[in-house]
Amino acid sequence: MDYILLDTCIVVHILRNNDYSKKCKEAIEKFSENPTIILSVVSKAELESLSKQQKWGEPRLKALSLILNEATFIDIENTDENLITAYSNIDTFSKRKGNDKYGNVLNDSAKTMHKNDLWIAATASTLNIPLLTTDGDFDHLNGTFLNVIKVI
């Protein structure tokens, strides 16, 4: 079975139902014919917040509900030492104060990651599954802590 973690932005783009949403869907299909979609509970909360802030209408809320009903969610648990360690290691590495899993320090300047993105990255890293995204927030982690698949 093939697992893939979707960044929040992927779900948002799919819900827009435009040309870019087609690219996101194609990236998922290219990854696997029938992947198991994984979402961090952080993404679920971000999506719920966006739906309220932007006052999404019934059609978009129904489409969101379909996506959420088919996804498998990973919660943040205080007893999940692997997830906590991954978060800590990714945050430390991103700030150029620690090494990646190969012992390397970040080549570029320090990267400021939003806390929700840290949880999403830690989830993909802990599960050892690819992260599908449209933005560059995870670029510096690709090939170090996780495999980033970027829709351009």
C-alpha cells in the first residue's frame, strides 16, 4: 500500500477545482494509482479555520467533507516520542543549530518554519512517507528528513 501525506495547501488547491487543482490531483495519481491519503490533524484544523474565515459555501464544504472522510488522520500525541523527536530535530536543523539524519548542517541560512508546517513535516518524517506540497516551506528538508514531492 502506498501512503502519501498531503500538505494543507494541496487540499485547498483541490477544493478550488481549477487548472492547478488538476495538477495536484495528477501528482497524487502519478505517485500511485490508489494511494492512502494521510493528513496531519494540524491540516484538518487549518482547513476548518479557513472554511470559517473565508465563509466557504455548501458545495466547497461538501467537497472538503468528502476529502476528509477518505483521509487517514495522524494526531499529535504527547506520548509519541518519535513524532516529538522528529519535530525537535527538524526545528533545530532548520535553525542551523543541529544536524539532519546524515549528520549534515543546513547549507543555506536558517529557515523559519511555521509551527504547523513543523508538525506536518515531523509527521511525514516519522511515518517515512512522502509529503506532497505546492510551496517551498519544506524544500530544505527534502532528501534529509523526508521526501518532498512538489507540485509546480
